[in-house]
Amino acid sequence: MELKPELTGDALTRLRRAQGQLAGVIEAMEEGSDCAQVLTQLAAVSRALDRAGFKIVASGMRYCEQARENGDEPEMTEQELERLFLSLA
């Protein structure tokens, strides 16, 4: 399934936010910041990445369902999408 901007806009926004958070984590580590603060921010980056992945899978599910409703064969099977979803869990 091709990742088109109209399918992944929200996920892309989350990834950009995570990119900024990760840059902040790196900077904090380079400056010798408090361990707890760094780990808290790192956990936030991890959650943001997970949520972006879930958004992409959800978009794929909607895209494939719409293709079926239009009488087309979706690019991915439900099993393929499920496998991708579980790879994020």
C-alpha cells in the first residue's frame, strides 16, 4: 500500500512532533540533564512513534475497506494489516 499524504497526514504530524522531542532528548543527554527527565521525554517519544504507527495501520484498514466497498481489490489483505499492527504491539 502506497503511503499517500491524504492517508498519513496525522501520522506524519505525530512523527514530526516525535522528531522534535527526540532532538530534545539528545540535547538533554549531551548537556548532562537529569536522568528521570531524559527518560520521561524518551518514553514520550516512544509513545508518539507507536501512535504514528497505529495511525498508519488504521488508515490502511480504512483505505482497504473503502476499496472493497467500491468493488476493488485492496492492495493489502486483512492478515497483512493485522501482522503489521501486531508488529507495533
